[in-house]
Amino acid sequence: MQKIDDQSGAGPKDARSLLLLALGSVGVVYGDIGTSPLYAFREALKPIGVDGITRVEVIGVISLMIWSLTIIVTLKYVLFLLRADNDGEGGTLSLLALLSKAANGHGPILMALGLIGAALFLGDSMITPALSVLSAVEGLKLVAPELSDFVVPISLAILIGLFAVQSRGTGAMARFFGPITALWFIVMAAGGIMHIFDDLGIFAAFNPWYAATFMVREGFLGIVVLGAVFLTVTGAEALYADLGHFGRRPIQLAWFALIFPALVLNYLGQGALVLSNPAAMSDPFFLMFPSWALLPIVILATFATIIASQAVITGAFSLVRQAIHLGFLPRMQILFTSETQTGQIYLPSVNTLLLVGVLALVLLFESSEALATAYGISVTGAMVVTTIMAFEFVRKKWNWSLPLATVMLLPLLVLELVFLGANLLKIQDGGYVPVLFAAAFTVVMWTWRRGTAIIFRKTRRDDIPLEDFVRMIEKKGEHGPARVSGTAIFLTSDPTRAPAALMHNLKHNHVIHERNIILTIRTLGRPRVAEHERFEVDEISERFSRVEIRFGFMETQNVSKTLASLRRGGLKFDIMSTSFYLGRRKLVVGAGMGMPHWQDRLYIALAEAAADPSDYFRLPANRVIELGSHVVI
């Protein structure tokens, strides 16, 4: 996957690269929103179709869908949010990292919003594969009704296979994502065109008066329908989250040239079909196609939903890596599935968690109709969070006045809150599922962040200032601890204090190396760090140096590789005679020491499950020494 620097609005060097990137974005960015026509219109009609449906109602629903796509996706995401980037990267956590330093007292609020937004996205990462694959495989009921009982087993087999191949990487599959998804959108547009002429009156849906009139006439029932209408814009968050992979212009080109027209044509075709044949409301998408084409369409839809699921899974991997680097989650094993593309990663623990969640959802709901009721809350919640954070962004980074920011963003926020309220009505029908997912993920991230801060404050009270320690050692001279050859590198999160591993080594082994490096690894609030900013060296004394290595939150924290650059930069040491000292804490629960008892237990469990720091930071395994200590939390 090619990445471009598009933060200034400059596009690719030539039209060919722009088109290739736009085609790639069709498969990755728009996979989720491209599967919505399978079920969105069908679900929107059900609340009002119990006693028959009128012409005005059909046109009103299609009008709501078209204007939802226009306002939320086109105006908010494609034209506005794609410009609100953090050095070319988008997404909730990218915004949080960018705004955290300029919060002006709003830090805790922004932190909470960032955690909630990330948690909602992870919940969405479970629901999207289950709903998308189920909705595609259900097309088999129209091809061969006797296969109805096999929809769930087939869906489970597809999903298990999808998660099983994640460890192999998506590079080979990604080359086919764009063309296959582009074909899917073309077929959807063709299906819509075939039926638009069934009733040309459907073009009245372009008039927003029909959408407004529908909501006024239907009252509370209109709010219920609105929850299903929102299914048309699910996947819009991927536009923003995948900004760094393709750049703004390719994503915009794909939307206006293919995605938006194809979606509008398909929804218009489904509406015209139902106007001419009300019985088609049972499954208007698949009934748009002739019987001989049903099986190929089901197969193509299945491929499209697999691609959409893959995009969401990849997004979850990327988001978790950002959360780890920003300190919201413990270190996890991150495997790279490409030698050239650092964005192609695989997190075994996250993959397993998503698989268990997706399979549980399929077995619990058994149909896309039932699962659709659970969908929407996580997506609308994430959109509300993004809009609120965007308000802070335009105030701090674009220097918008308060009235201008309010006029531009308040209508969007109100609209999304209406959508959120409509989806909250489905809590008892399965909407509790994404709420529980999001709540669980939020508690985990909040606990890790809070527990880490408590331990940092607690250990800092007992630590010795580094400069004082160095002066004490240097003052003792030959009467001090024995000096041994080689270099010792001590990893610490606080470069102003003597590392615990250094103190333990001195206490138990009574030695000091002839060269000691106090190493701090810092994750900055931007995606990448230029090489000339990668490290900073501070010579404390002849034997002690303080080194800070900086990474962006989207980068691989490869310390061994960076140390090679340090040597070339003038810091002299022999890597073969260098030992890396890590402090290993044994956490013990103490009464009334910090968090509630259950939260202490959760934090300890997360800490014990964290990846080994020597593996995470890519340290030479045969040169690492760990020294343990007990810490009461």
C-alpha cells in the first residue's frame, strides 16, 4: 500500500498514481459503507411496512438516506474532517494526541472522549464482520430456499477462515481489494439503474422536503426508522481513520467519482422497485437482480463483505497499536506481515478477541435482521465523539472563532445526537451489545492509564534524582563500587531519576559499568518523527549519559536499529559488550492504596499479560538482564 504526504492538500505527482491510490481506497476505505445497501433500506421499511406502505413513505425513506449520505459522509467527513489531520493521520486517537498538549484545562474531558471513541470503534470491529457476512450469505435463501438452515454455519466458516489468515498479512489480498470492491459498486449502480425506470417518481427523493415531511408525519415511528436509515452511513469513520494510508485527494476522488453515485443509484433503484412492487420490500437488494444472476451476486456480495470485514479488522489492529504507544493499553505482541509496509501488522491477542466476539454475535443473533438492531449505537457514538473533538481542533489549530465553530459544527452534532437517540431506542432489542463492548474496552483503557500513573507517582517518591546519584558515585571514586568493562543501558520512563534496575544492580552486584546509558523511550503526539529528531544525548559525566529516543505513535519502536544510528551519531559503545537492564515489577494489591480492589486486580492482570519489553522494543535477546522488585498498588 503506497502512502503519500497529503497534509498540505498537494496531490500525487501524476494522474496515474492518483487513480491507483483512489482504486486502493475503494477496497480499504469504502468496504464497510459499500455493504450497507444489502440491509439498510430493508430494515428501514420494516417499522412502517406492517400495515402496508405508502408512496410518500418510500420516497421519504430514500430521501432520508440520500441526505444522510450527503450531510454526514460528504460534508462532514469527505470535505471537512479529511482536512483535520495530525501530520497526515486521521482518527479519534490521532486527534486526541494532537489536541492533548493544547487542551487548556480540557485534558481530562478530551482523554475521556478519546477512550470512548476508541472503545466504540473496537465494538464496531466485532459487529461489522458478523452483520456484513450474514447479510451476504442470506442471499442464498433466494437462490436455494433449502439452504436457509446453512446460513449460520456457512457464515461461521467464512469468518473463521478470515481471521485464520490474518497472520499471513493482507498484502497479497490487498491488491485485489480495490478492483473487486470497484466491481461491486459498479454492479450495485447497474442494479439500481435497471429499476429506476420502474417508477421515475423516486427522483423526488432528492428533495429534502420529503425527508422532513416523513419525520414530521411519522412522529415517534420516524425516529425508529431513523435508526435503520443510519445504517447507510456506517463505515464513514473509516474515511477518517484510513486517511494516513492514502491521503485526502485519492479518498475524495473515489467518493465523488464512484462510491457516492453508486450508492445513490442503488438506493433509488431499490425505492423504485418497491414503489412498483411493494412485495419486494422483503429483500429489495437481491430482488433487483434477475434469478439467473442471483448466485453470482451472492458470491460477489460475500467477497465484498469479506473485504469490508478485513478493512475493519486492519483498522482495529492499527487503533490498538496507537493506543499502546499512547499509553492506553499494555504492550502487546505486534507482528509485521510485510517487509516494506509497516502499516501491515498482526496482533494475535486482538485477533483472537475479535474472532471470539464475532462468532458469539453470529450465534447469538443468527440473522442480519436481528443483528442490525444491535448496530448503529457504536457508530453514532463514535461520530458524536469525533464531532466534539473536531470542535476543539478547529478552535485550537485553525483558529476559528467560537461563533464560527458553533455555527459550522453544532448542526452536525445535533443531527448525530438525533441519530444516536434513534439507535438508543434499540437497546432492549440487542443495542446493549455494542454498549457493553464499548464499556468494557473503556474500563480496560481507563484502568491501565490510571494504574500506570499511580505507579509512576508512587515509585517516583522513593527514587533518587539521577544527578545526585551520579555525583555521589563520582565523588567516591576508587572507594566506590567496583568498575566493570562494557556498557550498561538502563531503560526507564523517568530520565530525571536513577532507574530501579540501576539501583538494584548496584545493591546486589556492587558494580558499576565503565559506561552507563540511561535510556528513555518517548512516544510523541504525532504519527512519525524525522530522523534528525529521533534521539537526544545528554552527557551527565564521563561515565553516565542520558539518552532519549523518540517515536511517533504510528511507528515501530525498534530500539536496536535506533542504537545503531546513535553510534553513528557519536555515542561510542560496542553493542557486543553492552547489556540492557530492565526493571521487572511484581505488583501486589494493597488496601486503600489507589484504585478500587477490582480495578487493582484488573490492572495487575493486564500488566501480567503485557508483552515482554525486550521483544516489544526489539532488544537483542541475549543481551537483556531483568531485575525485579515488588510494588504495592
